[in-house]
Amino acid sequence: MSIFARMLILATLALSACAGARGDNFAGEPIERVARDIGFPSRITDLPDGRRTYEWDITQTAQVGPMRPTLRGISISSSGGAGVGIGIERETVTTGVCTYTLTAKRVGETYIVEPFPVGNASCLS
């Protein structure tokens, strides 16, 4: 199998691992894991009962227009080989901002995410 074929398979596997809806799979996890996966929240609010809400403003995008080839880069190795990175993509446009909200309860020194998200789970799809 050529190196190009191996790299193509590896890239496909890496991209497929990132795809798919996230939904509320953070339930039962420490809030630090959520922040590591989707970034620091836009807002944190302390609730009267000791819980906290964490909100993320997530920019929604869409792929539009025709597929077009793009030049990703040219590389030259120290052994004299050369390569050209070519991709096929569509234009990406922003379609709006979605607010994703999780509620978490304090357990020891951290907060654990409760099972049902308050916000729009489709923000993470």
C-alpha cells in the first residue's frame, strides 16, 4: 500500500472520529472535561440551590456552493522529495449563534454535569 493511501486512510479515520452529534453525552462527567472538549464557557451562573449553569455560545456554520479544488500547500523534504496538498471543499458561511447550556452540581471540589441539558443539544452536532 502506498504512503499516499495510508495517509488518506489515516486522515479519514481522524476526521470521522470528530464527526457526529454530541448531544448530552457529558452527563455524569466533571465540567472540566466539557471545557476541555468544547472550550471555556461564555457564561457561568451560580444558582441559589448550589448548582451552576454553564453556557457556551457556539457559532453555527454551513457549507454552501459548488465543490472546488484548493491548494493546501507545497512541501519539500530534506531527502529531496516534494509534495503538493490538494483538497476539495465548499465555502463555509456563518448561519447564526446557538447557546448550549449545561447544569452541574457540586461534588467535592468540582462540578458534575446533570443528565439533561437545558440548552439546544443540536449546537454540538
